[in-house]
Amino acid sequence: MGKTFAEKLLARKAGLSEVKPGQIVTVRPDHLLTHDNTAAIIGKIKDELDEFGVIDPELSIIVLDHVVPAANEKTATNHKVIREFVKKHSLVNFYDAGEGICHQVVIEKGFARPGTIIVGSDSHTCSYGALGVFSTGIDRTEAASLMLTGETWFKVPRSIKINLSGKFVSGVSAKDLVLTIIGDIRADGANYNSVEFHGDLSGMSIEDRITVANMGVEMGAKNAVFPVDEITRGYLESINMEADSYEAVWADEDAEYYQELTYNLGEVEPVIAKPHTVDNVTKITDLEGMKIQQCLLGTCTNGRLVDIEKAATLLKGQKVSSDVRFLVLPASRAILNEALRLGYIESLSMAGAIILPPGCGPCLGAHMGVLAPGEKCLSTANRNFKGRMGCKEAEIYLSSPETVAVSAMHGEVTDPRKVNM
Amino acid sequence: MANENQIWKYGDDINTDMLFPGKYTYTCSTAEEIKPHLLEDLDPLFAQGVQRGDIIIAGKNFGCGSSREQPALGLRAVGIKAVIAKSYARIFYRASINQGLLLIECPEAVDLIQDNSTVELDIENGIITIDGKEVTFPTLPEEILAIRDNGGLLNYTRKKLRARQTK
């Protein structure tokens, strides 16, 4: 019997010839990601850090992104504590406020190396599955323990296989696909499972794959992963990662799956996740014309150059509706710089969009863009939980960047297929 | 051990924002800071009314969403004896082991327990007795129990580090 991606990779990393679902294995992850919560993490192990130090100064990747630039004295102090910790322990992989959202930075800086394991004290750490990485979220306490010991345990997951084929029609993208899947299998449909994407993936760009893998956790998955193919290798080359510097892993043809699903990208329609759960998914046609007061384009799900390009192309020479605040947050400084160079930021700002610095802030109600009671926000983020954007009487709707951009222009939910994008 | 305290009963998909709002994630880290905001957007009466030994009952996918550990840390700190749910989201499940909070996955018990039920827990043998009726739940593997029984992951890690040092 063949093995799944998770079974193969966890066996390799645990130094075992084979592992089975349900088995507990001890592994040493290749990297540990933490962000603004690093301050709270190191606060738990102050004495131990003084006595034993960190296990490996190259293990940690620390990116300040959740509340940047600092919103108040408390968050400013957190950032300061983290900078001092980085210096004291000579940590090499530190990215200060403004560099970008941790998941985008990890990918851009070449840490997401196929065939490796990355754990992070952030639930969307699963994003790197787009590049053949076994990556998953952990809590702060586990991150603290990892800083000291470098090792942790995993239960080998069962796996779900999702077969993809075809190409998206104009106005539809990977966000619509992943919301459709979550609507079908629900928010716990992949609980404790490893989700593998198979089939003809030529219609799925690296950006599409990151969007889909990013939302693996919204279906409950431990990790979500794509094979390393020409598209992946092309991207990795573009960030100067040489092909002989990684060893990709993929499932055997005859591996055993708990469940199999099939989607044709050409049949995917624009959808929206309604309040207050990500699996409350409906076709856009059910909500067309609904007035919105805020639109958000950005986050680790959809803040990449292609997403900004779509909005800029649409809004060039046009105006954002005067009834809407349209917030645009590029996912990283590299993306912001490129969007500036290409004139996208100018187009968006001229149209009336509010350009925010790269970071996470509004997505979790931590910083900027907070909603008022009774307001509705259409967002490219990955969560629409009650209170998520700082107000429990507000409503968050999730959609693709295409839908957000078109709707920001019209002041109401608008089907992007009706516009030439 | 009979349950003389309250039962707090909630539905499906109780997410981490309901258990502990994201807007406090970077300003509240200690148990004392977390306690007043526990379940704030789900049940405003919880933080004031909860007592040591209380039990939370919930539907499927309890704790879904963010990786923030404040819900697990806070529920342990206010003395929740156990959460009994139909299923859990995995990061919350892991965080609870790491905090030493007892989670029981038992759909049958969730359906049986009423607000005024008497609930007895036999953790070692995986038995819940609800108004005299016994139902069983799966116990954890030894490797994982070692974390919980050592008072959570950090205590366990400290012991391991000390043991290595003395070798």
C-alpha cells in the first residue's frame, strides 16, 4: 500500500521507515515561525532562556506583522522586548515591522523549502503547503518549548485527496474555489486531516495555491499541500532557491485516503461566506445589491501582487463608491514596492482607496479599520467570525479580490463576471 | 467526583474569537488579564459566573479558528474541570493538552447532558456518568498524557531540560 504526503514526510523526519495514521511521532521542525506573540512566548520561559539559551539561533523566524506600526504603548513595548531578545540570542531570521505579513515573508525569503516541516504560532502557517511544505499552526506554549528543545510531536494524520482540473473563468479565482470547498465539507470537514491537492494543476498559479493552502485551517485541516511541479519550481527559481537545495516529497499513486473530492475550476462560481462562519457559503447572486460600508483587500489570503493588480486595473481612472471605505494592505514590502513601481498603488489611491502599511491589523480587529455596529464589510480575509474586526455587532463577508474590488466601486455586492476584468 | 457546579452549554463551531476576542490578543497574555474577557462575545455572563469545577458542554468543532492559546489558558485558570464536546479543532486541542486543560470528545454525552444533569467523570477509565447512565470516551495516548500529567508542556519541557543537564 502506498503512502500519503504526510505519512512519507513525517516518517522521513522522524527517522522511521514508515508511519501509520494515528501514530505519534517526535520530529525536529526545520523552522519555527512566531510574530508579535513572540513577546508573550519568551515571557513564559524567561528563566530557562537565561539558563539554557535557544536551542538553535537559525530555527526561529520572527516577523512583526500583527499590530504594525505599534498601535499603543503595550504593543510598542512588545515589539521592543522582541528586538532585544533577537539581539541577545543572536537570532538571524528577524523581520521588523513593515517587512510584511509573516506568511508572505516566510515564502518570499525562501524559508518555505519543499519537503521540510515548518510550525508556527499562527493558525495560517498551513500556507506553505502551496510549496510542498508540511506546515501547521501551534500555540504559544508549544512555540516556547520548541525554542528550548527544537522538538515536538505529531499525530500522523489521515489524508483527504482533492482532485482539481480545468481553468477559472474570468472574474473567478482560487478564493472562490476554496470557499466553495469549505462550504461543501464545512468548517470541520477536514478536522485533524492532511489535505492533498491532485490532478491537473496547470490552472493553479503559486498565488492561487497559497490562497487555497492558507485556508486549509478553515476546513479544520492540520495541513494542506500541493505537489512540487513546474509552476512551483519556476517560482522557487524566481526567489533564487536552487532545485538541488531541496528534496520534494509527494504521495504515492496508491496511497490510502479517508475521502476524495473533485472540482473543475471552470465550473467554480463567485461565492461569498456570510457571517459568522467561513462555511456559511452562498452564491454571489444571492447577495447582489447588498450595501456595504467597508471593503478590505489584503491579508495573508489575498494581499499579493496579482490581487492588487486586479483591483488597480479595474479602478484605474474610476472612483471607489463614496459610501465605501476601501482599505488596501499589500502583504509585504516587496509587493508594495512592486505595486508602486507598476503604478497600481497610484491607480488605487487616485480612485480613493486607503493604502495601509503591510501587515495583519484590520483582519483580526487588532489595528486600524475597525467596524461600527451595524456595518457590513466585504473582505478578502480568511475569517468572518463575530467580533473579528473589532465589533461584535458588525458583519464580515468573505470573497475573492475580484468581488471586493468591483463591489468597492459600486458600493454594493457586485458580480465580477459582469465586468471585464 | 460528582459535579456540584454549573454546566455551561453551547452549540457547534464555537470559535476562538467567541472564546476570547482577537482585539485583546496582543494586550492580554496572563491568566489574570484573560479571565475577564473569556467568552465575552458568546456569553457575557460566563466570566462573572464561572466557578472552579464547572463543566463546559459544546457541539462540534469547539475552538476552531485562531491559534491563540488564551481560551485554553483562561479556561484552565478559572478552574473548568472539563470541556465535553462532539469534536474539537486541532490547534485548540493541542493548546489544551499543553495547558493541562481536560478535553473530552464524546458526542453521546453532549446529547445526554441537560442543564440540571449530575455529571461524574472517571478520567482514567474514560467513563462519564450522566444522571446514573454511563457513557465512555477515548483516553489519550501515553506520550500525550505525560504532558498533561506533568502540569502542561512547559513544566514537562523544564523537567526534560534538567534531566539532560544532570546527565
